[in-house]
Amino acid sequence: MKKWAFVVLVLALSACSSQEEADYKQAQKAMGQEHYRIALTHLDRVIKRNSSSKLPLEAARDAARISYFEIKDFKKSVDYYHFIVLHSKDEKERVESQRQIAAIYFNNLQDYPRAIIEYSKLQQMPHTDLEEAQYKMNVARAQYYQNNFFQAESEIDSLLQLKGDQATRFSALMLKGNILVARKDFTKAADIFKELIRDFPEKSIQENVALILAVCYEENFDFKSALAVLEAHRGKYNPPEYIELRIKRLQERMKNAPGAKGFRK
């Protein structure tokens, strides 16, 4: 009886293996014909069996690529990347798959609460200071997009203590300035934007930092400083007519401000 039971078990495993290989081959054939949804059907079968062979992981890699790049089914692609995180023996592949999961929730699905969770998982995996700064930057953005300004600023302050690159530092300070604007703390925001203009002059022009600084001064009714910023940046922004219009508008506000010469009650 034991001998027959063993034979039956071997035959059953062989049948499963044969079906697994057949499904994987059918998936490859469908992919070659660009029948991606049919391919996913076969790949799903291989993944669900989750045998000890290499095919389930290979199927998950193929399925993640197809669902993300070809079908654009981002929720489905997350499931496949999650399978890779759980089953791959390659640490770099696990980290990259987790990074992809976090990016999908942040960029594609715009599910910011879940993105924060996934970036937190990434911070528990091996990473460099630069990667840590990038993760914190995205967490801060996710908090900002949810109007959680205190949490967002806390992440930024923590990020600025790390050894990130200059591009990340610029983005962090820019976001902090925008957070302060959203909180209507225009004085502190102006200090941030002045720092950006001083330390990153070219990037600041690209990101219209001077225009935002002028708005901060204007919101604090410091029209003279706002006007000085705009006049200092004449010819640096396109279209130039916009700067001229802003200057003219400020001059009118100064003329009509309480206490200005010619002001009438």
C-alpha cells in the first residue's frame, strides 16, 4: 500500500509540474502575440500553484511587467510585486519590488495613506542616505497632499538632516516653503524662498521661486519688497509681459494702500 501511495503521489506531482510548465509556455506564447490578458490568465495559474519550482517567481516577474507597462492595471501589478517581495531570494530584487509598490501607490494610484505605509516598509530595508532622503521626500509630499502640514514639515526637517543630494535638498526646501504658505506663515516662507534663490539661482528661475516670494511679501502687505523682487527678476521669466503686469498691479496696490500719498477714504 505504501508503495502504491508513493507512486500516486509522484504521478500527481508530475501532473502538476507538467500543467505548470504548459501554462507558463502558453503565457509566453500569448505575450509574443501581444495577447497580454490571456497571458496573465496563464501566469496567474502558475503563481497560484506556488510550487517549489522557479516558475511561480518567473511568472510573477512577467505578470508584474505586463500589468504595469502593457495593461496599466496598477492595482494588479502591486499584487505581483508583493509576491516577488515575499518569495524572491535576491535582496536587491525584493527592495526594487517594494520600491515599485510604493511608487505605484504614490504616482499611479495616488493612494497617499497606503503610499506612506509602503515607503515606511522601504525604510526598514537596506538603503543609502540618499534613498532615505528620497523616501522621506515622498512621505512628506503624501502628507502635504492630504493637508497634513505638521507631519509633512516634520518629515522635511528630518530629511534635511540627512546627506541627500542638492536636487533633493532643493525639493525639500521648496516643499517646506509651500507648506508654510499653506499655513499662511508668509514671513517664514519668504525666508525659505530667499535661501533657495541665494543657493540655487538657476533652479529657482526654473521653478518660479521669485514669483512665489513676491506673493509672500504681498500677502504680508510688504508691497515695496514684493516690487523689488519682481523688478530684480525682469527679463528672467517668460512671458516677460507677466512680470510687467504683476509690477503694474503692485504699483496700483501701493498707490491705493492706506496711508499712501493720494489715498482717499
